Amino acid sequence: MSDNYFDEGRKAALAYWGLGQMLKGAGFAAAFVIATGLVLTAIWAFGLLLPEQSKQAPSPYGALEQPIAAKGHDLA
């Protein structure tokens, strides 16, 4: 048997280090996506607990949604 089976070269060591860094970054990204999903799920679940009347309120942007002609401006 060869004694240098576990003797890594510099390129192999750098490749393993780079792979480890990429996997670590992928793990952090996955944790961020899962945490964001949990927060959005909690907001959605909280919205289900609200009464129906709170979901039928008029838009707070009503003044911005009016047509320009309704404010007395002529479009022609």
C-alpha cells in the first residue's frame, strides 16, 4: 500500500478548502431562506386570525388613486 494516500497536494487542499467555503455559504443561504419563509408564514397565519372587517377597509391610498380629472384638471 502506498504511504502517501493521505498526503494531499497543495491544489487538493485548496480545492477542499474552497468546496468547504462554498458549502458553508450555501448553508447560510439556506438558513436565510428558511428563516424568511418562517417569518412570512407567521405573518400569513396572524392575518388569518384577524377579523374579516379589517380586511375590507378602504385603501389608505385613496387620495392617490383618484383620476387627475376628478381634481379639477383638464386632460385636453
